[in-house]
Amino acid sequence: MMRQLGDVIPLPVSVRPDPSADFRIAPDVSVGAGGEAAAVADELAVLLRQATGFAVPRVAGAAPIHLVVEEDAAKSPEHYRLDVTAGGVTLRAPTAQGLFAGLQTFRQLLPAETGTAPMNIPGGRIEDEPRFPYRGAMLDLARHFYAPADLRSYIDTIAQFKINHLHLHLTDDQGWRLEIAGWPLLTEVSGGEGTGVDGAGPGFLTAREYTDLVAYAATRFVTIVPEIDLPGHVNAVQFAYPELTADGVPVQQRVDAEVGYSSLPIGKEITYTFVEDVIRTVAELTPGPYLHIGGDEAFSTTAEDYRTFMSRVLPLAGKYGKRAIGWHEMAAVDLPASAIPQYWRIEPADDGVARAAAAGHQVIMSPADRSYLDMKYDESSPLGLDWAGLVSVERSYDWDPADRLPGVPEESLLGVEAPLWSETLRSLSDVQFMAFPRLPAIAEIGWTPRAARDWRSLRRRLAAFGPRWEAQGVNFHRSAEIDWS
């Protein structure tokens, strides 16, 4: 059965079907675009070749399927309008980023199976733009490392749901995953064999591999957000460089999953030399606007030392041209004007986030009991943890970021993010199993107007997406909540 115009994830803002105006893709179909639209048009042509087996050239002039950038500063850069008539398909947007968002909608109107030509695209108009500008996924590389090819594959999959930020948790007690010039032992010692939880996740990104990954993500309009977790979660740092301990005595390598026991020495100047070297290097390697400095679970750092550390370190992000993001604990201190707390707590608490929002700070919502993709789906889940509870697909969808924390209204929200920690994961297949189908649910919360969201509708649309994941080789969880038949 042919898909309906609105059978996509995330659900668009406006869908106006016209059953009398279906467009039939014929063997002579081509994609027309030039200038800023050309790269997105090239990708669309590739998708159509895969789906139909037709040649589908991309041409510079008029064509049955046409993409055009129409600059409009009043619209979101991700705004797009998709018009499907019997005579052709036109995708318009104010930027190439908007065209790419529209492309993700269009590709979901194609059959999941390849080589199914001829085919029809349902007629009508979709006009769409996101609820929030930041819609993120986080992947923990410190507890288990994933090779660049796996990361590119993950980027390809999350971009289909208009996820536009990938937060990489690059450092923790169990491993350090990014090469830093001048501090080679970080990766030689704490990125090598025997690192990661249970010693099962060795590896690291060289500066060149990281740069290439950032560039690849940009072709999918995904911004990489690197995290260097400070001042806690630093046993891997101190294992490599004992001079970064309080007493200069070497620490033991840790491959368990405990948290909160490590801390940089707040009173030693070498701490700040190290931190500034790292922040400067990561900022130089990362063209995106954000740098995540962690800041969570610093149980071995006194409140006074935490304030001292953050007062010196948070401004460094701005010094090197970045906005600092940090887990919500950092809101307990005075923040630079552009800093962004990321809220992960299960229960609302007086932790300074509402005060930061009242002062004009934007907030990212990532409540663990709704958005943490490493939580088990149910008691029988073979992977994951349950400290924040069981997070079914419906539970990951049945909440709203504007209701989560008193004092943090919709206008204070930058967006939402779904973190995936890797203590129990060992492969890209494991990552996929935990992320899908819950990540598309979070993506819809971040994109679709609140009033339009409906669990029954999402269940149906997720079920229809199953064959696409199968065709793409994505190991998704076949939740009993959804009728996959």
C-alpha cells in the first residue's frame, strides 16, 4: 500500500494531502538544482537511483523533481516546503539545511525496498519547520569506543529523523578517546588496549580522524558537540599523567562502571595548563559552536573547589570561540552569559537550572527517565541499565520538555537530547538496538508541535518504518508496544 503524505517521522507541522495529484516516477525522471541546492539534489538523485533502478541524472535546469533555495531570513534555516503534483515535485527552503530536512521527509515517501519502480509519490503539500533548533543524540565513546566507520553509519541513521547534533562523550574514568597534541599519553595509555568498561572498548580518534568525522557530519547537517568531562570523571587522565593527581602518586587504571571518585586537583596550576591546552585543541578541531565540559557527578570535589574550577574553566570556552554546555550541576555556579545547562535529573530539584533560565540561559532537556537510551526497555532487555527506571518506547515519547522543570518554560529551551551511555554496549549493533525506535520518538518531541503529537499515530508510523531499518541493516528493537507485522 502506498504511503500517505503524512506518514513520516517526525510528523510535519502542516500536511495537506491531495489524492488527485500523485506524482508518478518514470524512467526518464531527473532532479534539477544548481548553486547551493546542488549537493542536496545530488543526494536525492542517489536515493532515487537506489529506489528505482533508473539513471536519475541531476541537471542544472528544470526537471520533474526540482530543488531550490529561496532565501528568507524570517524563516527557520530548517524550514522547507514540499509540493507534490501530478506534474512534478518541488522542494523549497531558505537554506541547503532546510532542503536537507525536506529530503529526509521525501525519502520516507519512497518504498523501503529497492528496485520497486515504477512508483507514485502521494500528492499534496508539506510545510514544515522545527519546534526547537537543537535536537541531539549523545554517544559515549569513553566507556566503549566506536570506530569512525561506525560513527558515520550512526550519523547517517540519526540524520533521517532530523537529529542535527551528535554529542560525543570523549573522556571519562575508563578511557580518553581524542588525540591531544602535547599530551600523547592520554591516548597512548588511556585510549589503548584494556581501556573501557571491563577493558573491552579500546581505541581513540586521531586529530585527523576526528576532523574528517566532523566534516562528514556536516554533509548530513549534523553538528558534532565534543565533551571533555571535567573536573570529575578523570581517572583516565590521572592514570596517564600522575602529576594531575593531588599528591602526584599514580592511580590505578579503572575499568568498572563506578562514578564520582576522581577529581582534578583544583589548587594546582598544572590542572589549568592541562585544561586550557585541551579546550584550545578541541575548539580548533571543532568548527561547530559548542564545547561540552561535563561538570557532573564531581562528588570528590568540594562545592568551593567546584566553584573555583568552573569560574576559571567555563570562560575558556568563550576565549576559544565556543559556547560552553555542561551537565546541569554547573548551574550551581555563576555562568558565562552564553553557557547552556543540560538537565538530566530524574526529579526536579533546586540545582540552579531555573535560576539560570530566569537569567536568560538556554537549557537542553535530557531527563534520564525519559530520554536516556541506555535504560532498559523492559525487565527482559538484554542490554542497558535501570537506575532511572525502565524506559519503554511510549515512555520515551509521553513527556514534554516544557513541563519537565518548574521555572524552565518553552522559551528557555534550546532543545532536547537523547544520551546513550555505553557501559553495557560492545558494538554498533548494540547502539542501534538501544537507540531505535526510541530516538525517533525523541526526535519528534524536538521537531513536531506539541499539540500535534499522538502516541497512536507514532506507533503506526514506527511500524511502517520497520522495513526501512531492515533494508538498511539497522538492528532495531522490535518492541511489543508496536505491531511490526
